[in-house]
Amino acid sequence: MTKSISVSFNNFNWELFDKRTLNEVYMTREYNNEKIRVLFNIIPLEYYEKAEEEDEDEEEDEEDEDEDEDEIEERKVGKSTIPPATIIPEEDKDEEDLIDSSDEEFEEQSPEKTLRCAITIEKKDKGVLAFEALAREGRFLIENVSFYEALQTNHTKSAIPFPNLSANFRHLFTKYLEYRGINEELSQYILRYSTHKENQEYIIWLENVKKFIDS
């Protein structure tokens, strides 16, 4: 079920569309002959970066385990008369090292939230101007700017990295978006709403699991 919410920031009226169980939410508004759409993913970008780091750590651990197994096999063959050294398992490592590691993980549990957003401004029969951006610290950080004909598919659009544009162009694009309501207030709302939706989805998940177990 998709719910619709009307929100307003400084006379900029938006309609928010949120479908339960989906991570993506989008907001729309019209300005003169333009259709404006802001889509955002509620999962923080830091979550994906953390997952990639954990995958890399797991691969390194597997390589270390393979090396340890090879070393043990060599000792079993008896090529050396030197008594085998005691191999200390991971859980028996220095307690202080484990504490330091836990502290680092604890600090990383509260990263600065960053959400990925896709902004499109469409004019009928004239094309679409698209921006890939990040919502962070109550503002939008533009990464890429694209323009494509309305009848073309997304993968044919030509994207220009925002930092490659001149400072004057970057300023003009920022003002262009702000004039259409894509500003600090909207970014702050998106960040707050994503936290709210995350909590709601988690509660729904818990309720569904409980119903399944109790049935």
C-alpha cells in the first residue's frame, strides 16, 4: 500500500509517496510547466560502505586461515625437528586489543548519515534535467548532472561530474534547484523522514515475525 503525504516548506508544496516495505521514497511537485521529482533511498550510504569493508575483512581472515592451515600441515609432515610453536586462536588474543577493536566498532555505529538522491526536472516534449546527489548535514551535494530527451531511456543520458563544471555553473545549478524548492529544508526533512521510516519498517518486521511464530 502506498501512502501519500502533503508537506510544505516556505511555500514550496510537495507530495510524498511511500510504499511499505520499499527502501525508496519519492516526492513530487509542479512548477510552471515542470514536473519535479526527488527520489531517495532510506538506507544510509555508510551502511553499504561498512558492508563492503566487512566483506574485505572476511576475505582477509579467510586468507589468514588458509595460511595457518598450510603452516600446520607442514609441521605435521615432520620436516623440521623444531617443536611447533603454539598457535593462539583469535579468541585468546590480547584482551586489550579486543577492547580497542570494540571501541572502534562502537564509534562507527553512529556515522554521519548520508542518503543517495535522484532529482529530475522534466518539461513535456523538451527533455529531462537530472541530478545525482547526496543528502547530508541538511543540504544537497550534487555529484552528476545529466540531460536527456524525454523519449530516451536513462542509460543513454550523458552525465557530467559536477566538480568538473566551472564554479559559476555550479553556483547557477545550486540556485536553480533552490528556486524550485530543492533546498536545505527539503534535505533536512528527507533525513528525518528516512529515520522515521526505518523505525516504522523495523516495527512492522517485528510484528510480522511475531505473528508467524505465534501462528
